[in-house]
Amino acid sequence: MSNLEYKKLLVDMYEVGQKISSAKQAGIPEVGPFWLLDDGRLLGDGLPVTEAPEVCGFKINPRDHGTIWGIYQRADVIPKDQKYDDIPRGRVTYLIESRKYVITADRCILSNPSAIAKIKSDMNLPYENTLVEDDEHYRCVKCRGTTRELKSNLSMTPGKPF
């Protein structure tokens, strides 16, 4: 990459950052991955829906939980030995056709009305156009049992390799 290309990339990144910052300040709803920590904090990576790419009829934040978790670990926001999927987590997406936001999350989050209210508030989601759904993909260590119990259960299930 030439110096000129590098400078253009930096300018582009700065401009995108400014647009995202302005949209967040304006209260634009956000999409993206999140976690609910034991101390009640919501940790996430909200991207204003106006800046989110369209993928298969959804507006999404393309960054995944693992990538964001690694960034938080390097910044010492969370312990380095804690795995991203051990903590209750979920994601907010936007359905373009129905014009609705969807919170998909772990059962520990879904069973906690104040947690759902916090997600809606922190991510600027409209209360009337936001769906809340369970997703088997999002299971914290409490919901799926400890890793040892999980391995034990899988190893005793015929036909399921481990």
C-alpha cells in the first residue's frame, strides 16, 4: 500500500467514525452483538442501523462476538481467561421488509425483563417495533451447563461425535 493509499484509508476511516458518532449521538437505533455481564453492565458493539450493511434482508453489524470479545480482552475490560460464549449474550438485527428490530439472546437475558429494557434503552431500540426471540446459538455456561457436564453429556450420546 502506498503512502497515498494509506492516507486515503485513514481519511475514509475517520469519516466513517464521524458518521457513526453523529448517528449514535442522534439516538439512531443500533444493531450488533452484546453481552450482559454479571454486574449488570451491557457490553456490546452497537452500529447505527443507518451505517449497517444489508445482508439477506437484514441490517446487521458484521463484527462477530469472538472478534469484539478479543478487543475487550486486549483493552482489559474483561478477564483474558474468560470465553466469549460463557457469558449471556445476544445480537440485535433489523428486518428490512417488516421494519422491525429483533433481539435474539440467551435464555438468561430473555428471562430478565430489566435486561431486555436495558438492551432496548442502550441500543436506542423502539419499544413498539422490537421483537425478542430465543436462539439456540446463544447459550451461556449457565444455560448449557458447565463445559465438563457438556462434554460428559455429549460423549454419552450415541451418534454424536465429540
